[in-house]
Amino acid sequence: MTTVFITGASSGIGAALAAQYAKQGAKLGLVARRSDLLEQLRSSLVNPELHSVYALDVTDHAALSAAAANFIDLHGVVNIVIANAGISVGTLTEYTEDLAVFERVIQTNLVATVASFAPFIENMKPHATTQSCRLVGIASVAGIRGLPGAEAYSASKAAVISYCESLRVGLAASGIRVVTIVPGYIDTPMTKLNTYAMPFLMPVDKFATAAVEAIASGKSYKVIPWQMAGIAKLLRILPNWLYDYIFLNAPQKSRTKI
């Protein structure tokens, strides 16, 4: 039976991925800050008794490591780890008070991805040649090019993409596959806060189906939805002057304290 450990599991993409894997009969380890939301999620899943919940902040590395150790003790080999926990908020460098927000975003989106994977690598290595073992980083199209007003978010997700690429090559000989999932606009509580148009907005359950398929195939890098894949490729090759002209007056995410 497949075992899956998911951070940021209580809502949005994390909850949708949990539902997909539960339907497939997987045993889940579900991580989020709020225990009440985690319990609600577990009770809604197929075979709730198979799933474990861990109420913690992913920036608490000791707590995260302890949860990983418990999940390994319960199930032995862990097949899939999905580092999904993330914060999306507007930041502007000119405001000194945004520095603390910037640090929080980097710690949650990037450093916690590392902390989520680290406890499982040695567990996976002896099994990766005979079983499917995946480390999955949830990035964002916002990490392809820096978006105005999203300095922390874009920087963190660009770093997740590069980090996962580095890890993928480094672990290739072990048989562990590192998969980078790059969502475009997905209909979640996070994107409902956006006040601007979101092209190709995708229902979260459809996103989860596509993501689970990409993870199963061991695909190294997948932009979802497919329409965003072409835009992502175009963004990569745009010269700076043209990119700057196009995005100069782009709408920006609201600043807020976190």
C-alpha cells in the first residue's frame, strides 16, 4: 500500500491531493497548523483510520522531523513526500516592515521544503530501486519570472524550482525521483483573495488529478494546467526589456502581515 506524507494538507491543493490519494487506498500523513481542520479532513477521507495527522508549523523543524519519524515508524518505507505548505502574500522591499514577512515566506515556502524532504531520504534509499519513491516540491508559475509586488513569493518559488532540480540530479543514482509541480492559477482559498483576473483558473480537484498522474509517472517537471505550460515557456525566453514592458502595470497581490 502506498504511503504519502503531505504538508499544508488542511485545505486547497494539499487537501485535494489527500483526497485523491485516499481514494487510491494510500495511507496518509497529513501536516498543517490547525488540528481542527486536519481532523475534519481526515474524517472526510476514504478509510480515515488509515491516516495520521500532525498539527504543527512546518517552520518548526524539530516538530516536523518528529512527525516524519513517527510516520516512518508506523509504516516503514514512505513512498511519496509532498512539500506543499506555502504562503502567498504581497511584499515590497521599500517597506522595512516587509522584511519580517519576506523571511517568513522564505522559511515556509523554501526552507520547510528542505526540512520536509530531509527526514525521508535515508528511509527511501534502500527501497527506491524496487518501489516508487518520490519527493515532490510544489512550486508556482510565479517562480518562472519575478512578478511585481510578489518579491518574496516569486523568489521563494524560483528557489524551490532550482532546489528541486539540484536535488533531482543529486539523487538520480539512488532511484528516488524528485518531481517539481508548477501550478498556475488554481481555485483555492489562497487564490480567492486575489482581486485580479486569473487566466486558465483550474478547479483544485482537476489539478490534483493531473498532479497525481505526473507524480506517478516520475515526471521531473510539470506545469498545470497545460495552457500555463506554454505561457511558462514563453516567459522563460522573453528578453528583459519586453518582460518589463508587459508586466510594468501588472496587478499586484495585497501586502499584509502574517
